[in-house]
Amino acid sequence: MKGAQAPVVVVGGGVIGLCAAYYLAVAGIPVEVVERRHVGAGASWGNAGWVCLSHSMPVPAPGAFGHALRSLGRPDSPLYVRPVAEPGLAAWLWRFGRNSTPARFRRGYQAVADLNRPTFDLFAGLADAGIDTSLTRPGMVHAFRSPAAGRRYLVVQREMAPGRYVVPDDVVIGEAASRLDPALSPEVRAAYLVAGEGVVDPARLLAGLRDALAAFGVKVHEDTEVTGMRRSGDAVTAVRTATAELPCRAVVVAAGTGSDRLSRMLGHPLRLQAGKGYSFSVDLDPAPRHALYLGDRSVAVSPMGASTRIAGTMEFSGSNNRLEWSRIVAIARASRHYLGAWFRDPDDLISAIRDPWVGGRPLLADGLPLIDRLPTCGNAYVATGHGMLGVTLGPATGKALADFVSRGRRPEVLRPFSVHRPAAGG
């Protein structure tokens, strides 16, 4: 196969890669997907499953860098840095600190919120196409232990709300706050509801996307690691694996935290770090009716089928998937202030929870995704760095990137996510 007859090869079988492959297939472009492990094996599987417009904010918010420094030696901190001898982490954290300014935070928030605008329409389109997205829209309750904390957070969300999403005028305080959702405890003293925010079961969404790709005849190569790229001039002509060479008309790197290794093969290293997140499932009584954001502790709670998924933390401890049980305990302890004493002692957690999970979420130092064509290759594209917003931004990223690949012109909404911004290049 040569030129236009060859497929676009998407490297990465998470929600970003599968969405990109789906919209390319919808556009009539032949596609193949290559995944190092199995579909959804990375950060896509165990996340909170939120599909939300109001949580479009980048991680490096004002004060976040100081919080990260204070977390040293405190594994119960929501944003935790564990000192490791890993090249590049210290320099990355310094750049993270430089991006934690009010002006950069507002610019990043606006850019992601604009990319996020068509999200629910895109999910509706997927459902209309017969894909089991599992999306429900129960709304999201933001819960806090003090009215001051709740109002501070609401101000941040309200700033980007006009024309994008709707937030209430004020928080509900006192005893009425905990009545916004049956799962909330009386310790919640301030809360507000953002109506219409959604939740998916990530496993069902990924399975639905994979079924849709199969219907288009898209081949998904699982347990297949990319070992190299064959180039001719400034173009990639094939993706090499341990067992085969896959000819391609273009390549899309959407491999999460593994994207840096792949982009280096194309002559453009990325400044990615893995922000590790944790989650587990539990049966709560009463179970939440809404998605819950436990604001003072940055913990996400999602009704997911017959159970509840609790997720949280942003841990910088190097590129590994080592599950630290103390982090699971920290999330569970934090949740008790909002959900009541659903367990008595940390030793009870071994039997009380199911599916403890850890996964590395790809992050750049400015907290924004990277969705662009690589400058070193005319037909190589990258889509990574979505942090905690991979499920929310999957369809929007996939659609915009597919338009970029098929038309050869970068959509305006992708301009803030360029490889040429300082946080993105080597």
C-alpha cells in the first residue's frame, strides 16, 4: 500500500485514540489502531467517568504549585509529589509553577471550555450512531465543608460559564446543602448543583467505540508495541512493531503517557509527566443520585451502574503504575467527611471496596492538551496531555483532529493546543 491507499495508523487504544479513529472512519478514511496492551488499559478505564463542561480548568491553578511543595512527605495530600530520582521531574515542576498564575489559568480554562462546547452534542451523535456510550446526565453537586470554600469555587466556574454552561447564582448553605444529594453527610455545609453534567461507564464507552470501529472494518492491533517509524523525507510511511510493518498515509500518536517515547521516534520529544490517579468502587447506602465533587479534597464520586466509583488525587511519582495503598486510604478517609462513616477503620477497606486502580494521566506543565501536527513530520499528529479530562474531551478532540487530518487545515479551536507553545516541546 502506498500514499492515499494506506490507512492512518492511530497509536493508542484509549478514549482519545478510539475517538480519533472513529471520526476518521466516519470521514471515509481507512484507519488502523495499534495498542501496546489492550483497549482502555491506561488512564481511560479507571477514571471517574465524568462528562462535564464546568470542570474544564487546567491543573496548574493559582496556588497549586505551593500546594504541591507542601505535599512533600504528606501522602494524604490531594496533590502529592513523591521525591523520585527521575530526570526531568524537577524541571517540569518548575515549569508547572510558572504556569500556576491567574492569567495563564484563565487562558487555559477558556481554551479547554471552548474545545468542550460541543461535547454533549457529540455524545448524542455517538448514541444516534448506535454506540453504547452509557451516558446519563444526573447533574453534578459540588460539596464543601464551608460556605467560603464553596463560593470561591463557584466564582471560578462562573467566570467561564457564559455561553458555555449554566451555574447557579449562589451556594446552598447549612443543613439544606447536604439535602442536595441523599449520599451527602451533615458535615457538608455548602453545595450547589450544576444541572445536566454527565457520567459514563468508561468500560462501556470504550467497548462501544471498539464495536463501532469493527463495524467500519477498522483493525485494532492489541498487545502490539510500536518499535519504530519508517520515514521518507519529512513523511512517515510505516509504523514498525515487533512482528510487522504497517504502511500508513499518516500517524496519530494518542498513547497517553507513552506519547513522549513515540514522539521522540519522530524527532520531537514532549515534556509529559504522569499525574497518577486512583479509584475504587464501593456500595454506598444511600447511593448518590448525582455526580459529586468533594471540593475541599478534590475527590470525584460517580454513580456507575449499581455501584459508586470514588476517584481522586494527582500524584507525581515518576512513570510507573505502582499502586500505593496509602493513597487509596487517603481518598477513602477524605470522602468520609462528605459521605458519612461508610467504613469504620482503614483495615475494613480491603473488604469494603472493589477494583482498586491506579493509572497515569498525561500532563504537560501548563495543564493543556497537545493536539497538533508535529513540526518534524508533515503527516504525524499528536493528541495527548488531557490529564483528568480524557473522557470529557475524547469526542471533541477526536472530531477536531479528524477534521485536521482530512482537510489539512488546523481548526481554529485547536490553536491553543499547539506543539509550538513553550510547555509542549523538547
